[in-house]
Amino acid sequence: MTEVPSAVQRTIDATNAGDHEAFGAAFTPDAVLVSGGGFNGTSGFRFELADDLISRMEIQP
């Protein structure tokens, strides 16, 4: 099983808890979100990390 990076786990936990502040705190100040046409249902995600924070999150189509 692949280990989930702590920054990614924090975003999952924050999402499940509805904690917007904790969600945002998992990202670098200059993080980039790339949406492959929006998110609705199951979809792949790709993350790039920097210093235990998410610097890029891509929602794949």
C-alpha cells in the first residue's frame, strides 16, 4: 500500500471535517489548483509537495 503524504492526508481530514482553515493551511501560499474541467464525483488527483505542504493540486478529468 502506498503511504499518503501528510499534507495530502491533512486535506482529506479537513475536507471530511468541513474545516476550511485546516484545508487551506495544507497548501503553500503560492499553491496552484488545476481543474481538468471541474470535479463532480470520483476523479484522480495529482499533488506536488514542497516542505510538507501542497504546492500544486491537479484534479484530473
